[in-house]
Amino acid sequence: MNSDNASLLISIAAATISAASIIYARRSARAAQQQAEIARKQAEIAERQAETAELARWDASSSTETAQLALLETARQRLALIAPQVVIGVDRLDSPTLAVLGASGELVPHDGTDPLDLVAHRFVHISYRVRGTIYNAGDRAAIVQLAGGPSFVPDENPWRPGTDLTVPPSVSEHEHLLTAGQYARFEWTPGQTLYQWADDYQKPDERNLGATIWLRTAGLDAEGGCVRLELCAEPVHPEGWAERREVRAKGAHRYKWSWKETHDLPRVIVGDYQKRQPDLRELKKELPLYRDSRSGA
């Protein structure tokens, strides 16, 4: 074989190898591209599955929350229907009782000096007799508990003159039964030293003289609610009715304190009826029953 033929054969072989390499490279590139496309589609599928799972989780959470809110609203409506229909009124305050701590440790009457000097009379005890009426205006009996000092007393009915009221019967150590349409009288004697009255006058939002009347409907498994009574600090005031900020700035000891000429300002604050709100933790126990009832199970 001459050299020309050998060179030709070598060139043909090289061209064949080069073509095969190109074909293999193209096939490898197509395979890699196909694998990348498959991986991309798998990633999209996985992302859609994750989104679906997240939506399902949110849907389940929303359903549970909706069930909880429905239970809570049902419980609130049930409490509103069975809440005791009780009216509470307080009489006008009489003059206070002034006393000092005697040697025997008991309060003895004070001479009634007015105005009082905060330094000299700081330990004079000033108390008021608060009398009020509780009326059950509902058609169901109510259980009443007086807490913080008040007690039931026999007295004439100020809302129906000429009729006497007795202490409602006890149903436990601290609870009394008030039948439908029944009235009852209570008495409360809050008091404190002149120094404490002066301190309360400067900080009216921190009243310490308060009592609570707990109410619930008899014969029902319900928590009921309460009404708060508070004796405000204005019955004992600085002479000349100095403003609170002025008293705080100059010092309460610079003023004489009076318990007279209190005008017709309200003395006892009767709060709104505060219902005991249902406990969502307890209501959660009913969620399976709620879901069963919704599904018809």
C-alpha cells in the first residue's frame, strides 16, 4: 500500500471517529436535557403537593377555629338566656361615723370635728353605712352571695313603702335564695382612716373600698356573674375642693379635710353586671360532639 492510500484510510477513520463522537455527545446532551426536564417537572409536582398539603392544613385549622367560635357563641347565648334578672339600688348616704382606736383596741366615737387636720387626725376612722335593695325581676329564683362586707338585714322596703322585708333564706354558708319578684335589703359599712381617704382622693382609680354581689340562676349549672359596689373617695375631700393634681403637687398634709358639704354627688358606684365568660378550654372537649352533629353522625 502506498503512502497516499494509507493517508486516505487514516483520514476516513479519523472522520468516522469524529462523527461518532459528535453523535454520542449530542445523544448525551439530549439525555441530560431530558433528565433536567424530568427533574424540573418532579420539582413542580412536589411543590404542588406541598401547596395542597398546606391548604389542607389551613382548611383543617380553619374548620377547628370555626367550630370553636360556634361553640363559644352558643355558650354565650346560653349564659345570656339564663342570666339572673336582678336589679340593685343603693340609698342616699347618711353622715359618716367618726371613731378613733381606743386603748382597748376598739373603735370609740370621735367628737366629729370638721374639718380634720391630716397630721393630727390621720388615724381617725371614718365609715359610712351603705344600705341598698336587691330585687329579683326575673321569673326564676336567683342565688345571691354578698362578698367583701355587705350582709342581708331585715328592713322596710323603700320601693314599696309599708311593707317589711326579711332576710332571704340561706342555701349554703354564704349564699341566699331570692325568689322571683322578691326584694331583699342589705347593709355595708365601708370605712378607713383619714390618711387612707386622703390617699384615695389623690388616686381615684385605685379605690380600695369595694364589695361584690355574686349572682346566678338557681337550679342551673351555670357560673352566673357579679355586680361590683365601690365607695368613691369624694365623701372625704380637701376643704375648698382643691383639685387632685394640686393636692398631689403641694402635699395632702397642707390641707384640712372635710366630710361635710359633699353636695349630691354619687357616693356609691353600682357597676354593670359582669357575666362569667365560658372557658374555651372546657368547650374544646365538646368539639368532637360538635363535628359529629355537623356531619350527621
